[in-house]
Amino acid sequence: MVKKIPMRKCVVTNERWPKKELVRVVRTPDNTVIVDLTGKANGRGAYLKKQLDIIETARKKKILDKHLEIAVPDEIYEELIKNLN
């Protein structure tokens, strides 16, 4: 039997991708924002495609702020960019 690949939607492009190609940003229950590299952190998550232009678009348009309903600090975007490589 073929294993089902979990798909998630990028909040910037609204395209569905395999979960492995995306990075998850989470607002934890204590209202901190973290980059969730495991994909298993507790809290409200939003997925971004692992591409520089998409991360920059999310920062400019404050897309993560809207999805996570909290102000996302610049350090989060820096960490996302750092994890691209």
C-alpha cells in the first residue's frame, strides 16, 4: 500500500505542498512565536514554502501576523531565512 504524503497549504501562495517542503511557524499556548522544525509543536501553526521570496512576502504583507493572530517578531523571519540553507 502506498503511504499517504501529508499535504499542507502555504499561507502566502495558497498552494498545497508536501509537508516536508514547508516550514511551520507556531504561536504557542503561552503566546510566543517559534519556528517549528519538528512540525509537532503545540499551538496554532502556519506553513510557509521554503523560499526566500515567499518569506520576504510574508514579512512585508504581515501574512503570518494575520494567520497566527499575533505580531510576529523580525527574529522569526531571520531564523526562517537562516534555515533555508
